[in-house]
Amino acid sequence: MAGTGAGTVETTAFGPLRISFDHRVLRPRAWTAAQSEWAAEVMRAAPPGRVLELCAGAGHIGLLAVSGSDRSLVCVDVDPVACGFARQNATDAGLADRVEVRQGPVDEVLGDDERFPVVIADPPWVRRADVDRYPEDPLRAIDGGDDGLAVARTCLAVARRHLLPGGSVLLQLGTVEQVDLLDTVDAGEVVEVRRYDRGVVVRLDLA
């Protein structure tokens, strides 16, 4: 992990948004705007309700997804630093009144009765044996366990409990091979997989 203390705040473009972060938070990857764009597309046909973003980091994927709509957003991340940046980025985007940021484990911060029509998840998906290849990235933001899917499985379990009927999950992973490794009990039906230069996004139906 690249240091533990507060560092210089950087700002980067993410679509039309300006996203702030520092070395303690995973740097926004430009390609992941594709996940936001797909989520925005799915929202147009989804049931009413707030959008849920799990493992939100600086909040950029969820913020971009809802920025062109009137949807509200709930961002969840275990890291208090990431949550602080997500709140700041929501304010800077003019979305503070529509964005709630919750800090804590993704499977502990939602009420039993909360349901969402769209769930966006960007969990750590690097295999633990490979994390040393990315020394510039915060360990907690990339370590996905032995097969890279430990946190992804938790996100899918959360989504299964909190997804509205007719809703969709958009999960980011590293490779198509990881999609194939997901147990169908966890993953439900894989509706579509879109491949990009740096990763994949999979749409799941958990009904």
C-alpha cells in the first residue's frame, strides 16, 4: 500500500465530472465510465427507486451513472477515506442532495427492508498472489482474495437480498474467466458480459 497518511489531493476527469482522490484511494480508471454508462442505460427501464453502489471508492462510477437522471444514489464503502472523497465528489458534482454515503462493510450497512432497482458493484478483483504487481494501488482496494472473487461474492449476496424484482446488477471484474468461476447460486443468471481493455462488466439477473 502506497503510504498511510493523507497526501496530495489529485483531481481527474471522469466523463463530465471532476473526481478528487489521493493515494489512499484507488485512482479512477477512465474505462470504468463504461460501467456508469451501462448503469444509466439500465436505469431508464428499471423500477423506481434509489441506485446502490457497493465498493464505491471515490464514488465516481455511481455519480456518473445518476448524474444525467433524477435518481438518488446510496454509496457504500468500508474505507472512511474513500467515503470522505465520495461525499466531496457528490458535492462538487452538485449531487449532494441526492447522494447518501455509508461507511462500513457492504453486508452490514443496509436495512433489511431496503430495496434497489439497480446495484453497481466495483469490488477488488485482483488475486491475492498478484497484488504486488500493483504497488501504486491501496491494498484494500484491489485484494480480492485467493481467486479475486471473495468481495465480489459478498456483493452478490448483498445484491440478492436488496434487489427489487425486475432489477439488475452490474458487476465489474478483471476477466471473463472470473465470470465463469462465479457459482451460479451466487451469480444468478448472467445476462450479458461486456469486455474492455482493462476489465469486464457483467449484468446479472438474481431473480
